[in-house]
Amino acid sequence: MDRKLPATTRAAVYETGGKVSIRNVPIAAPGKGELLVRVLACGLCGSEALRWYADQKAPFVLGHEPVGRVEAVGAGASPADGGAPFVAGERVFVHHHAPCMHCRRCARGDYVQCDTWRATRLDPGAMSEYAIVPEASVLHDVLRVPAHLSDEHATLIEPLATVLKSIRRSGLRAGDRALIIGLGAMGMLHALAARSSGAELVLGADLVGSRLERAAAFGIDTALDVAAAPLRDQVLSRTEGEGADVVFVTPGSSAALDEAAACVARGGTIVAFTPIPPDERWAIDQNRLFFRDVSIVTSYSAGPDDTRAALALLGGGLGVAPLFTHRFTLDDAAQAYAVLKDPAAALKIVVTMDGATV
């Protein structure tokens, strides 16, 4: 570490009440097993627009979908799988959390329930010019990004990983019929992933006209306007009266979950991909779901197996280019988050730290 390292970094900070400001925050040199990464680009996550979710953590540095370049390397910073030690100049994906890989939860593959996973984070966060990557992440979930994968596409590794976990937990099989409720960025990624996993029919439902118009670009066979007719009727008419084998619910609302329960086939699965507010309750007809053998599963975040699968899919040319609708610089982060809150305006938004084109 011969070069002078930064003592502070500019970062986008979420303040209570939804305000986003650019601050200079302190940053340390990387310790043993850690990396200092210069963030190149970072995607915006819809969870950061959930006021109830963000306010409980405020103030905090936003961002957890980064691609960066290694700036400095702490002693012994190497992947645990025996790969080559990390060196300055390498372009990498860094996961904001990482598991220990040794506890009972990790042995079960429940990586996001690991205490180490819950305790680790990028310091100060990914929506900043620089970030320290903790040793657990360096060991288990820092991935080298191949040269042919752009910075922009590499920002999708983390969000796509959460989608692949959702697909896996759904039990979706080749030949299944899938319904995706909510066609924001994560809904569109679900459509691409469901198609890639062999779904025979992919239906997408939303209220927003611009999203319905874009649906075909993501492998959705039919885009269903929820306002045009009861969603259940629209789904049944396209599935011989059976319903969808798997229903992915991407909005965090009990109303969307109600729609899923109405549209799921016998023996099918509902995946709750986004939490509903803590003061909201979903009242389900357990008797009806019981006798139809309907499974309800949740899917929260992603582990190292999912990020590797996401990188492989993206590196293989998954058709994500139409997902990107807006690009901002760090100075304009507040505007970027304002756009994120408008469902009719954007799908995927990317912020670059130095203003470079990605």
C-alpha cells in the first residue's frame, strides 16, 4: 500500500424522512483480510424507496449493488476457495453481506440467516466513492468481473442473485406456468430468470402502462393490465382454468398477495419477494389454500451460491440491456432516488461515482 489512501469518501446518505444528501464520511485503510474498493457504479434498489424500511436505519449510506476496482489490499486478502490473492486494479463485485460458511445455518444453505451475514456490511456503503470490504466478504463473496461484462451489467449481480434465490425457493420446474405480479426491475428480472429456468408460460401483471409496454422485451408472453379486468379471470383464461403454478409477488402489499392467492393453481406456490410494512397484516383463507395444497414461501436477499449463478448468467449474455432506463452521477443521487419512487418513470437506475459512462 504505497500510494496515499483516502481518509474520507463522498457518499449518498439517507436521512430520516427520505432526504438524500452527499456527505464526506471517514474511511479507514483496509485491515487484515480486507479490501479498499473504488466503487465504479452502483444500482438503486427498490427497498431503499420503502420509507418504513429505510427510516428505521437512518441515517445510513445507501447502496448495495456495486461493481468496483480494488484500490488497496489488506494483508492476506484472498478468497477462501483457494483462488489467487486479490490485487490492486482488479474489477470486482463485492457483496454487502457474507456468511461464515461454518455455522449450522450455513451448513443448511440458509446463508442469509447466518449471524455473520447479518453483522457484515460494506463500510460506509456502496453508494460512495470508496468502500471497505470486510474480511468475511473477501473470503466468500467477492467475485472477479470478466472483461466482457460492462460495469452497468455487473451492477445486476446482487439483484439478479436475489431473484435466482426466489426462483429456487419457488421450486419452479421446466414446463411450469409462472405469473409475476409487479413489473418493476425485479419483476422483469424474475421474468428473464423464469424463462431461463424453463417456464413454459410467463405472465406479468401490473397497473403501470409503461411497464406493460416493456414486458415483451423480458420474455413475458402476455402482460396483464390489473385495472382492465379481474386478474384471476385474466390468468385463468390463459391457463385453461388452472391458474399459475408459481406466482412471484414483487410489491410489498397484502393486496398483491391477495391477487396471488386468487391466481395460484392447485399444488402451486406463492413467493413473497418483498416484505409488507410491519403494521400491515395479510389475512389469508388458510382453509382454501390448505385443501388446494398451496405453498407460501418468502425469499430474502441472496447468498454466495446465488451471486455466482447470477454472474454466470450475466456473463453468458442474459438479455438485461432493456432494463436500464436512467443513469446519474453521485452528485445527482437525490434526483436518482426521487425517480426511483415513480413507478411509471424508470426500471433500473444506475449511479456512477466519477460521472463516467458505463
